[in-house]
Amino acid sequence: MKILLLALLLLGVGSRAVAQAPAAPAYDSTTRYSVPQLRADLAYVRRALEEVHPALYWYTPQDSLNQVFARAEATLTHPLSEPAFWRQLQALVGQVHCGHTRVRHSAAYRAWFRRQP
């Protein structure tokens, strides 16, 4: 009985701790990210795909995908908003030809978008 009571107590404390998760930061639709920030994010996406994707070069050869990334980086010549950069990433990830691979907007953007009339 004591063990059951202790387990219920711990579950109650744990669930309250999870309920206090911080809210996503506010999204500012006027924010433009600098070219170095965009290039760093593009490099991060590339590393993530290369390290995690199980069949990255299944439908698109590595040299072709390298060219896609090079062209994407070459287009980053001026600051972009999150939606504009997202569109570029969507086009790039589409070249992987994997229906399970996608790019999502930030949690802050999604929350902001849901509040729009």
C-alpha cells in the first residue's frame, strides 16, 4: 500500500512539473535573419540530413544533392524572413524525394499563424 501511495504521489508531482512548461517565444513577423545565420541554418540542415536520414541518396545521387545544396547556399545573398527561408528549404528537401522528410516552421511561427484572422 505504501508503494502504491508513493507511486501515485510521484506521478502527481511529475505531472505538475510537466504542466509548467514554458511557452514558445513570441514570433515577430518582421524579423529578417542575416545571411550568416541563414547559411549556418542551411549547414545544420545538411548535417542533420547526412547524419540521420537512413536513405538520403536513395533517389538522388550524392553529387546531385551536393549541387542542390551549393545552389541553395548561393541564393542566400540577403536577409530573409522565416517563411521565405522555409520555402527555400522545402524546395531543397523536396530534392531528396522522400515523402517522410519535411521541414517545419518554428513553434513560435506556428502559434502566431494560428492566431491570424
